[in-house]
Amino acid sequence: MNEKPEVAPEDDLPEQLRIRRGKRAAIIERGGEAYPVAVPRTKTLKAIREENTGLDVDVATGKTESVAGRVIFKRDTGKLCFATLREGDGTELQTMFSLDKVGEESLGLWKSEIDLGDHVSVTGEVITSKRGELSILASDWQLASKSLRPLPVEHKPLSEETRVRMRYVDLIVRPEARSNARLRPQVMRQLRESFTNRDYIEVETPMLQVMHGGAAARPFKTYSNAYDMDLYMRIAPELFLKRCVVGGLERVFEINRNFRNEGADSSHSPEFAMIEGYQAYGDWETMATLTRDLIQESAMAVFGSHVVTHHDGRQLDLGGKWREASLYDLISEGVGTEVTAQTSYDELKTLATKLGMKIDPKWITGKLAEEIFEHVTEGQLNEPIFVRGYPVDTSPLVRSHRSIPGIVEKWDLYVEGFELATGYSELIDPVIQRERLVEQASLGAKGDVEAMPLDEDFLRAMEYAMPPMGGFGMGVDRLLMALTGLGIRETILFPLVKPEEN
């Protein structure tokens, strides 16, 4: 026998919820509809405002329209009632309900049945009030959807946890939330336009993969009943995009969802959006220029300037040519002694100990160097900067530097203290790539959960001759962070949150 889900008894509900459920029941009992399939709507509130600008005070236009929106303000006073409706884009419009226009019964029902948060349709003449406010003078109205929960009190801001957990409420009450939601598609459109203008092809690659690869990250594991096999959620699309380039799609990009079974903080989310691109006959310099152009063009599309204004009023200049610095030079400055790619593990360990760092015994030499870099530069890399020249042993898919031993042609772009993008001259020699992936597999066998597996099909693709190429990856959520100054949970519309405790 199936157990029915527990439902709170009516008596256990808060008073406001009981009152609103009572109104819903009363509407149905009198033969009305609390949730009709359709209501009259001839124009949006925005269209009404745009078509009736500059009207004088106390004007009757003679135009009758039907509008719809959520009731966000309501004042019931005798024979004349006022309400403000708001639609999805944030446009608001006053509606007026007079006894002589709608009749006593209709006005009574408006007063008794309609609450803040309800969706309503109002039909009437477009006028301006005696105070000059553009309004709809109602001749009829209809409930479109009854809200069974009251809206939050306006002067009590929602906590961040509530905003994230109940984004639908956040979007109702906070203009910034609606603005942030609309910012993302603006940026996406511009990114796609920027790639199209450079003759890139947008492709789609699998989210479910037989083996994970393309990044040093811990994957989410799942299972396919149809194939009777374990699968992994994508951590990066890199290896499939490179297959595209082998096949002759010389400039490809993908805007994709990635999943990494790692920590979550102000700049990390287990599920996130990334954009990756690969260009035959390019290199890390080509991709640095492309990345800068993409970011600057996105800023221009949203703000009309390379100087972006953050949510707290701070400004960040993304214009011009950005600073570049060597990873090992920055480490050397931070620790006060010269550090190079040839510095031994023991020497790095001594430096890290002096800095008070906690060292993971699984870290290899390059990983320890990168951790020291992050420690000594924390809070400093705020203006855009390309940090160049990473260790070979942490970059198994990247070409060795053409003149400096021990490093690869890889840069990371830092903005506002976090890594925004990364770019490479890609490794295209299948023999060296096999050696690198064998090393990764051995690290995995020793317990490194972020190590890459040996992907024989990818190596086979490389053996059909992969042209010289540059590649890059950029977090879309992080790009929005750079443009707005918000944390990652505010740039993702519905970030992962733990279930509420009962």
C-alpha cells in the first residue's frame, strides 16, 4: 500500500495562508474561477506606457484596453479604489476602480477577494488621474491567479539564503534580481555574435560521457540502465571539441553545462556554465586576444562602455590591453626568493611551510607551486591580468613552452581576484599526449580523484593529425561576476542548494 505524502492540516497553517485559502474556496463556491485558463489582455503595461507618454493631467483618451499583471499595491477607499499592477519586465501601471464604472457587486468583490500578489486582468479606458498618473479606469476586471501566500514585507530585505532558495519570490520583489536574470541572455547573445563574426561554428558535445576528461576535476558518476554501464557527467567539453578540429571544423565553440563534484563557495558551483573555443592554427596568444575581445564586447553590449559598474557602485575598467605576468615571477615576488619551474618539491615545501600553508601529501611539484601562487597573490589580482607559464605536470593537454623548459604555453586570466578564463597552445603530438595521460592514470591509481583517465578514442583521433591550435575556456557565471560584482550564486538563476529541513 502506497503511503500518501503528509499534508499540513488546514488548522496548522499560518493565519495569512488560511485566510487566502478561504478566499479561494469562496470564489469557487460562488461559481467564480480562481485559476482561469485565460483572461483578457490586449496590450502589455509597457506598451500602454509607451503609447501614452506626455499626456496632460486628468485626460480621458477614449481608448479601451485590457491589461494584466500582479497586484503589488492596493488601496481600498470607499467608492474609488486604486491598485498598481506589475508585469514581468518590471513595468508598473495604476488601475482605478470606481463604483459608477464597475458596480457595487464587482467593487465589493475586488475589495474582499483580491490580495497583494494576485494576478488580475483589468479592462477599461486609458486615462490620466487628477494627479497626472497614467491609469486604467476599470469597467471590468477578472482574477487571473490567486496567490495563496503573501508577498514578503517590502521594508524587510530577503536574506541571501532565501533569495537563492526561493528565486521566484526574489524575482517578484527585487528589481535587481529581474535585471540580473535579463543580463545573462544579453551576454549570451553578444558572445554568440562575437564568435559568429569570427567564423566560429557552435557545436554541442555530450554531457553524459563514458569517461571524464578535459580538466583536472572530480566528476559526478551516474549509471545508464539502457547500456548497463557507469557514466560520468561532463567536467569539460575539451576532448570532444578537439575531435571536431581533427575532423576539419577549424573554429568551434560551445556554451555548455559542466558538473564538478567539488566544493562550493562564492566563485565555485557544482553545476556551472562554461564557454570553450578552439581555433586551428592559433596559439595561446591568439586565444588571449580572443578572450579579451569577448569580454570587452560583452561589457560594451551591456553597459555601453568597457568600464562596468558593479551592483554596489564600484567600477571596474576592462578596457585597453591587459597586464601580463609570469606565474613563477609572481611566486618569487610573493615569497621573496627566486622560484622557477626547476625549483624542487622539497624547496617548495619549505617555502610553503614558512607561509603557514597546509600541504596535501598528494600534491605533485607543479600543484604545490600553483598552491603557493594562489596563497601569495590572494586578494591582489583585481585588475585584469594574464598569468602565464604553468607547470608541465599540471597541464597534461597543453604544449610545452617553445623556449622555457618546465612550463607550458598556458595562461589564466584573473579579474577581481578570481580565475575567469584559461587559454593554451594545445598539445597536438599524440605520442607525447599518450605519455602525459599515462602519467595522469598512474596518479589516479594512487588516489588522485582529479587525475585524467587514459582516453584511447581521443588518442586515436589525435593520430589522424590534429592541426596546431589554440584553445580557451571561460566560466559564463564568472563572466557575469566580473561584469556585476556579484557572487556566483547570484549570477546563476537557480543554483544548487541543500533541501530545507522540516
